[in-house]
Amino acid sequence: MSEAVPDARLREAALDVMQRAYAPYSGFRVGAALASRNAELFVGCNVENAAYGSSICAERSAVLAAVAHGVRDFDRLVIATEAGEPAPPCGACRQVLAEFNPRLAITSCTTRGAERRWNLSDLLPYPFTPRSLNR
């Protein structure tokens, strides 16, 4: 197994990709950096649309990029925003992330230096996944 992506590199990647977010409606730019267990790094940013349901969050954008590259085994996610307080993933993102790792380690940071950490299983204790159907 490769050496893990350093936390500082994940934070830097999330803050960097946040700058490329397309958020003309909410003004709330978000960047996400997702690390695989094999030390691969995938990034995503939110992309809004006038048809709001067509918008995509940064976290799901990063997951889609990873899956498109054939990677499905994630261990850490860093989210970056310009908010005053660290923001957790929305419910839809929690569900998508749980599909791949219900115990994913999540860090949210802000451009102001605030940071908070969660485990996905604490944010979404009962995810709907194929594994949950076999309990």
C-alpha cells in the first residue's frame, strides 16, 4: 500500500479547488479533496445551475471524479469553504459517501482557519446501502 496523502496536502487541494467552484446563485463556494486508501487524490467543487436540482456539491463531484478513474476505496475527505464555521457535508453527499465508506474520516476547514472533524458514521448513523439491507 502506498503512503497516505498528507492532511496538509488534502487541505491545500480542497482550498485550491474551492477557488474554481461555480456558485453564482448561492455565492457559497466549496472545494473537496478525497483521498483513496492507495494515496490517490481526487478533487471536486460545487457547480450550481439555474435549474437548482441540476447543481452538484463538491463532495459528490470528487466522488464522481474518483469513480471515473476506477477508484472506489476512500479513507479521508477534506471540505473547504469561506464560511465562518466549518460546514459538514449535506445529506445527499453523506448518503453518496456512505456508499463507499460509511466510516469515512471527514475534515472541514475554512479560509479563516477554523477546522472540525467528524466520522461519517456519526453524521449518518443509519445509511441506506446494500450492506444495510443484509443486516
